[in-house]
Amino acid sequence: MAIGYLHVEIVHAGGDSSAVGLSAYIARDQRTDLTTGEHYSFSHLGDLVATGRLVPAEVPAWAQDGEALWNRAIQAELTKDRQTGEIRFKKGAQTAKHFVLALPQECSDAEREQLTNEIAAQCPIPIATGEQFDKIGKFETLARGGYVSIFQPEPMSLGGITNTIAVANIARANGAWIAPHQSGGPVATAVCLQLAACVPNFLIQEHFDSFNDPWTRDLVTWNPTINPENGHLNIPTAPGLGLDLNLDVVKAHPYDPKAYFDVSNEGWEKRLGTRNLNDTVEEEKWPG
């Protein structure tokens, strides 16, 4: 597994250092240091993926050119000696900072699970994880590590009730709880409540229904209520999942591929607004 790395060094003016030469090496380019007259050529290396400069939009044209930019940086550190009249570099002159940054390659699923256990082993509070897992075996890896206290299976992506019960059994055998992830609609909520009714090591349920658009309550014939005294949701008692679909409401709200949360918008966590098929937004008042 790759490891992240950061190293920073000062590029001094004069001596064996040249910001122009270093920039030529980084860009795999040919550039000339106008102060020393030395020419640098690294274009033959040919192993560059991308290069560029991040500069404000209003800068002059020379700042867009790597050779001109670093020559200006070097020349800015020159001064005239008051006694001899010699042009020399200022005392302690610095022309650049050289950052070497290595970013680790994206971890594999197995590496993520291993790292989670390593973090949990050093954490003084219980660790909960697993909402992105789509296979039972990933929770088995967590269980073997022995440090994760709460498994968070998402029944909708894990394969439903049967697979989630399998995860619950793995957790129970290893002294852990489950707290199913659920940020969808009322059908998904009913699935999780059925699990709550039969899983002995069920800890707590994530519940987003009250944040959804009001019409989602009409999608089904039953919705849970929250006991204000203890925060408990009631369990459905009808056959199956305990509810039926209202097909007229389903037809009135067809699948919208553009329905998504823009987490850069203020209030996204409150699920304000409804995106329809014309990609317009109707604002709704948030209660309270």
C-alpha cells in the first residue's frame, strides 16, 4: 500500500542552486538561467504526466511562462554591493520552495477494512463503520480484526434482509452491534424496522423519513411514528414488510436521474427543495 509523503526544501539563490534549473527538471523542459547563463535540458526524460502553473488571472504574460517566471524570481534577489558596486545575491536569498508530495494510491477494499481496525484499535471510543460495504465478507474482515464495535450494514446495497441478518450474526458472534445505515425512503425504513424486530444485537436505527419530501409519505400505506418520550419507532405489524405501495403516487413521481443532493448548497442536510424532471427547484419551508 502506498504511503503519503511530503517534503519541503528551500531553493537558495546562487551556488549550485537554480530555480530555473529545478523548474526545467520538474516540467521536463529546456530552460536557461539568464543570471548564470547556464542551460538546462530535461525534455529527454519523457516521464511527465502533466504540468502547469497556478497563477492569478490578472498576472502579466511573463508569469504564465515557467522560464520567464523563475528568472524573474532569481533576479528579484539580486542587489548592488554598496562598497564594490558588484551585482550579487542578497544575503540568505531564497528564490523558491520545492514541495515533493506523494499521494497514496486509492486503497483497496481489503486495505480499507484493515486500516479501519488499526484505527479502531487505537481509539478510546467505539467505532462504527460499514455503510458502504456491499458484500457480507467485508464485515467478516472487520470481525477478524476484533476492534470495530458497531457494524453499519446498508440493507439496500447489501442484498436485503437475509444478507443483513448474516452480518448481524457475524457481529453478534464477535461481540459487536449493528446499526443499519438508511437514508432512503419509507420502504427502506420498513426493511430496517423488520430487522430491528428480529435481530437481538440491534443497537439503533438511522431515520431520515421526516426529512424527505412530504409526498414520500403517501408512497406507502403505513409509516412509522416516533415516540417523543423515548425516540423509539413503532414496528409494522401487517404481512410482508408491513406496508403496500400506492401505485398512483409512484406513477406521479417517476424516477429522476437528476435527483441528487448538492452538498455545496446551504441547508442540503435538511433536504430542502424538490428537483423535478425539468431540473427546476421548488423551495419548501423547513419546519422550525
